[in-house]
Amino acid sequence: MNDRVRAALDGLKAETESGRLGAARELQEHAAELSIEAEREVSEAFATEKVPWVRGALAQVLDVGAPPIGVGHTIAAPRWDEQIEGADPAVARRAINLSTKRVLHEVSAVVGRARVAARTDLSDAYPASETNRQLTYLYELCQGLRTLASATVSPKLEEFDLSQEVSALAESVEGQLLVRIRPEGTPNFTVRADRSLLGIAVRNLLVNAAEATESLRTDNDRVVVITWGASKKAVHISVIDRGPGPAPFLARSSGAGLSTKIGHSGYGLATASEAMRGLGGEVQLTRNERGGATALILWPGLP
Amino acid sequence: MRIDRLEVSGGFLDDFELDFTDGLNVLIGARGAGKTSVLELIRFGLGLPAITEEAGEDAVEQALAVLGDGAVTVYCSVGGDPLVFTRTGFDEAPSASRSYRAGMPLIVSQNEIEQIGLDPMSRREILGRLIAPSLRAEMENTSRAEVASIERRLEVQREEREEATEEAERKAELLLALEEAEKKQKKSGATLKKLEKLQLEVAEQSDQLGQLRAAADSYRQAGEGIDDWVEELRETQVERSLPELSSAAAESQVTKKLSKAEDLIERAVAELEAARSLVLDAAGEENGKATRLQKQVTKKTESLEKLQKGAGDIGRRVSALRQELKAVAAQEKRAKQLDKEIAKLVVKRDRLLDEGEGDAEARYAIRKKCADELTERFNHRIEVRVDKSGEVNAYEAALVELLQGSNLRYKNLAAKLAQSVSPRELAHTVEAEDPKRLARLCDIPADRARKLLAHLETHSLSPVLLAPLDDSVDFALLDGQDYKVTHDLSMGQRCTVVLPMLLAEEREAVVLDQPEDHLDNAFIVETLVSAIAERSEGGQVIVATHNANIPVLGEAMQVIVLASDGRRGFVASAGALDSDASVHAITTLMEGGREAFAQRAEFYDEHPDE
């Protein structure tokens, strides 16, 4: 990253409008050469910027690249099975489920033993070591695979109150992260779904939104809203955050394993998508006009 | 400000007296009983404006129709201190019992609730009412007048600099001309020597010519003298006649002598004429010489004059060019000085604009904080959004005016500029004379940017820089999968958003006229009633309504039943919610009577909502 880009990224945090506008104009000049980390910083600034000219300039920076997730654009969330072309969806899911479990069976114990051995070998130096960082990442990957295995089981449909389910999930995620989650939907709302699969999808999207939001500067921005309802054909759940929004590379990439959050495996969105496919549904992602993202779950879940 | 009492004398509500309590006051009554009239008289008595001018005119018309030639008195209190407003139909404005600086009650009719949602200024105003008065004072911006003054000075100085620069730009051309003129002047050095010689010759010959002319003149004068003499002699000869003498001898001698004398005279005349002839010959000779010399002198003089003229022209040209260069140098100096002064003024202006920006940031921060608190209060179901300097209408209007006559499609261009470039950024780009940057900023072709810049450079940007830029405020409702802003909401949804905003204000009384129109009962129960209930006990609300949920579920402190005999409206009863009169009025007027209510209840019992 060149010095001018670094200075401009720092300038996006300026107190004055003209300071931020100058920085945004500088970034427009270098939009084509921004790294993923720089794009993320621009996305964060865009999410909280409330001056039209600065926001316009930042939107142009984020719109560079083809095909971008421009402001207001929606894409289908990436999936695990999208590269298994022509396969029967149920067979593809079964394949993912079996292979994931097999990999986990082989790898989990090795990872666990490696972590114990590393802690012993490095002793006090372990917590701050690169070994710890990489092993933790490996552990998170295993956790992601474990969730994916759960997301690809055959669904067991039942009827339950979505409002209670969402409120419980919100409370659970809120407890883990320094973000307030506001459930706001129709009370006593009965849906038909696999409680576990839907839980995986909602939890992953909530965690994604909360993690995207928790680095924002003010308490008022660190809020995730989750709402639900139904149209004639489908039930919808929206998870709305004020974070940096989906990074432009998401639309250019082939799907799972990429994250806008540095240090995260990026499996959450793809796993949520896989879970909803099991229910005949899908997950869509939109970069909101005013910054942040809306992750939308849709499935034919009316009783 | 709390409304304590209303008194009306004259008109449809003659002798009307009504005391209001804290908390929720509900006015009920059949249609035509005067509910809206009471509220409009409160508005008229307090001199409160409506949301739009048109609504304001309608409100005044209605109040005047109700009041006739009567008067309305509204008793209020601010922090416990009484404040009384009185107004007749003839008064332009109400008279207050004392001077006051306090927030006024908010009176909103149903139509106005919808209008607030659609009108950006009203939305900002509604948010402004929710900001603490101490913070409102901090939102004033005072530097605009000073910026305007600097811009006027800049305009004058830029014009002056342009003139000075134009003059200074002649320097190269003048230096070239001077160089050429000086070369010519150098060449004319040889001519000067020739000129001196010629001058001497002309001077000498002129002397000679003078002498010749003097000589010829003296000959001429001598000739004239001889002529006179001859003439005198001839006259003597002619005029001398003697009388006859008595002696012939004497006469003969005399005659002889006389004859001799005549001969002598004749001879003298002849001699004189000969002398004159000599003189004239000599004069002719001198004149001939003079004429010849004169020709030479004339010729030389002509040459001399020609030489002198050439030398003079080049000298004068050199002198004039040097003078002009001195003037141009002065203009050059002036242009540089003006550059410095302009730069200083721009720095000063920018500093003031920075201060203004700081004020605007502070104002935005206050609004944003208030907006975030409200969003939190509404549990994010309604999101109150504030964009700093988002209200660009005045800026766009200033651009439209500025671009008129530019031969550009200025309306679209002005809208594009207002959306994508800040006024300061535009001013700096024009001051830097940078068409490429302008093209990039506005996303327009380079050719169009050049034309735009050329037009802007010749016009003052003051109106653009000074166009008031305020924050834009919008309300968004969580509807289905995502938020929708007021513009995209249905009429009922707009009320859903606006009513809780109006009721969030607790310092001043809020007066609502039939807010239930366009609203379903579910909203009234979930949002309106709960918003009323959430107000603290001291937060006064006066509502005229036909919906029983408002007084009953809102736990009204007072239910006022209005009635009319067709000619006059009056208070049929006023009391607590559970008073007999209130219960009777609610069950009959609002629920359609106990029997209807019982039937409905029975129906609901038979058909439970599972």
C-alpha cells in the first residue's frame, strides 16, 4: 500500500467534512489499486459517513472493479456446492456432509494434539506466538466445517414460533459480542422449517453482522436489526447491520472461504446459504444505500 | 409550555370554558360538536403556524368562522408561571400577558401529519423540537455574514487583478517594440551629423539671403527716392506759370532764362532717370542673387525638416514606450500584490468556512445524537436518519441561477453538481482553474467541464458558497424485509412514523386532531397509545378522537365530551375516564352503545383468534 493511499485511508477518520472529502477524492484516484484490507477500511468509512459528497466519492471507490457489489446491489450468497455442476442438490449436500465429516474425523484429533503440544513446547511464549495464531485459525476452520456438516444434514421439518427462536438466537449472539441485536418482527409467528438448519443460518448471519459491526466507532452504530415476516409464498428473515457491507471481491470470487473480516475463515455466509438450500430456500446479500449490509433469508416456510 | 385553560366569548363557542389537565386529555363528541373548532381556536389563540402555508390559511379561516366577532383566551404556564394569550378575530397576532422565551405547544391536524412526513423542512423541525433548548442555541451559525463580506471583496479584487494582469501581459510586446525603436534611434546617429552640417549651411545662406534682400531693398528704396525727385521736378515744371511782363526785353530775357532753366530741369530729370535705371538694375541683380540663394535655402530647409522630423518621431516613440513599460511594471506589481491579498482573503474565508463547518459538525452531532436516541427508543422499528449537509436544495438553486446563460443544459448539471461536489470543493476547483478535476468530480466529459469552468470563472461563486446547507432528516420504517423512507411509505405508514415522533416531545403540550384517520386499530393500540402512555405524567397531550382505544387504553386523565345544539357548541361533561359521564359518552359515541359492544365481545368470544 503506497503512502498516499495509507494517508488517505487515515484521512477518512478526520473530524472535518473537508478532511474526509479530500481523503475520499484521493482514494478515487487510486481506486483500482486498493487491497482487500483497504477496501474494507473504505467500506467501514462508507457505512458511517453521513455527508452526501463524501459518501458519493466512497461509493465510487467501492464501485470500481467488475462486477462489483455496488451500493444497493444484491447478490446470492456464495455456496459450497456451486462448483459441483449438474449434480442433484440432495446428492451434492449428502456428498458435502459425508466428506466434511470424514475430514473432521481425520483432522480434529490432530489439530487438538498440535495445540496441546504447541502450548507445552512454547510455554509462556505460546499465547503471543504465530504458531498459536495459525493453530487457532485451523481450529476455527474445523469449527466452520463442523457447522457445515450440520448444515448439510437432511432437514426434519416442524412448526414452531419463529419470533421466540430468533429472540433466543439474538440473545445468545449478543452475549458473545459487544453488539446490540434488536429483534423486530411479528410476534407469535409460526413457520415450518428444520429448527436446527434455520438456527445455523440465522446464527451465522447474526454472527457475521455482529462481527462486521463491532469494530464501528459509536455504540449507536454497533446495532444489528433482525426482522421477519412473510409474503404469499415465502417467509423472510432480514439481518441488517451498519458494518462495512459485502466487499467487492465477494462478487468476483467463487464463493466460500472468503471474508471481509481479517482473520476469519469466511465460511459463515456459505454455510448459512447451504443450510437454507436444505430447506429449499436461499440467502441474498445487499449492500445498503446508507452503508452496511442486509442478509436476507427466504424459504417456503409457511405452515 | 402547558395549556391550562381555554375561554371563548362570542361565535359558535360563546361562553366556552374548559380546563385541561396534565397527561392525556381526550375530546370526544359527535361530528359537528366542535372538537376541531376547539383545537383550531387554541392554535389561533396562540398564533401557532401550520405545517404549510395553505394549511395555515385554512386553519385561520376555520378559527375566524368559529370565533366571529368574539375573542379567545388561552391560559398557559411555563414552569409553573402563568402566561395568558388573548386574540380577537381582528387581531393580527395574539397579545401575551408578559414577554416569554419558551417552546410553544405543537398542534397538528391529520392532514399535517402526512405533510410532515413528506416535507424535509418539517421533518427537520420535528427533530429540532426534540433537541434540548440549551443545545439548540449551539446550533446557530454566525460566520455567514463575514464570509459574504469577504466574498464581495474577493470579487472586486479579482476583477482588479484581471485588469492589472491584462495590462501586465503587454510587457513582452512593449519590450520588443522598445528594442526595435532603440535600434532605429541608434541608426539615426549618422543622420544627426548630416543634420548639423545642413543646419549650419542653411543658417549661413539665410544670412546671405538677408544681406542680399537688404541690398536689393536699399536699391529699391533709392529708386523710389529718385522717382519722387523726378516727380517733384516734373511737377515744378508743369505748375510754374508766370504772368505776362510789361517789358518785352525783360520778358525775353526772363523767357530765355526760364527756357534754360527748363532745359536744365529736363536734363536733371533725364539724369535722375538714368540714375534710377542704374539703381533698378543693381536691385534686379541683387534680387536675382537672392532668388537663387532662396531656392537653395528652401531645398536645404526641406531636407533639414525631414531629417529633424524622423529623429523626433523615433525619440518620442522611445520615450512613450519607456513610459508605458513603467506603467506596465506598476500593474505587474499591483497584480502580484493583489494575488497576495486574494490569497490572504481566501485563507481567511476558508478559515471562516472551516469554523462554519465546525459549527455544522457540532449541529449535526447534536441532531445525530437525538436521532440515535429516538431510533433506540423506537427499538429500531423506526430509524431516524440525519445526513450532514444533506439538504442541498438551496445549493442546487444557486447553481441553477449561476449557470443560466451558460449554453449548458444547466438544470441537470446543477443537480449533478449539487449531489457530487461540495460548494467549497467547487470554489477551489474553479479558483485552481482545473477543468480535468472538475470533469472527474462531476463525471462529465472534458469538453463540457471546460465550458463549465469558463462560465464559472467569469461569475461570482458567492451565492453558491453562501447557499444555506442544512442537515437532511428522514424517518425510515422497518417494513417487511428492509427499511423504507417516508417518501416510499403509504399514507398510513407515514402517520405510523410521524406520530410517535410528535409524541416523543414531552416538554411542550402536543395537540392532535383525530390522528386515527388512515390508521388501523392495531397501530393505534401498538404505537399511538403506547407512545402516549410512554410520555411522562407531566407530558400533556390533547387529542380529539372518535377512537375509543385512545381514551380507554391510553388511560386518559380527562375525557371532555362536546355537544352542540346546532347553533352553539358546548362542554357537555368533563371528568375522569371512569366517571359516569365519560363512560356513558365513550360507550355510546365511540362504541355504538353497550349492546353493540356486548355483541362484538360475544362474537370475539365465539371466534377466538388462534
